[in-house]
Amino acid sequence: MPKPRRLSGADIIKIFEEFGFTIKNQRGSHIKLTRSCLGTTQALLVSNHKELKTGAIVGIFKQALQYIPEPDLRSHFYSE
């Protein structure tokens, strides 16, 4: 079973920027990323810490699956 990679908030933001997301705003340590797709706005929330806990990484991954297909996203979040 693949394990989630150890990622920082900055690492995750870079991953989502590859998929067209941009930083909309920040409140405290939480950064809101958005992108427009087919007339709708898609939003993701990422904690900006030096190293995120495994549960947070998995939660962000699951949140992103509603916008990005799993095969495209899995290699960024999980080591094979």
C-alpha cells in the first residue's frame, strides 16, 4: 500500500498551481486556492506549514479529487 509523501504547504500549493489553481487569499495559516473551470469556481483550502501531518495531506488529496482525476493527482501525493 502506498504511503503519503511528507509535504509542506508550499509543496502542495506548487502541485495545485500545475493544475491551474491560484492563491485567492490567506487567513492565518490557511491559504485558499481557486480556479475557474467551465463557468464555475473551484476552491481548495491548504494549511501553510513547514510539514503537514499525514491526515492533513490525505484530507487535502481527497478534497482535490472532486476537481482533479485521481490518476493525475496520485503520483504527487503518494510514493509508490
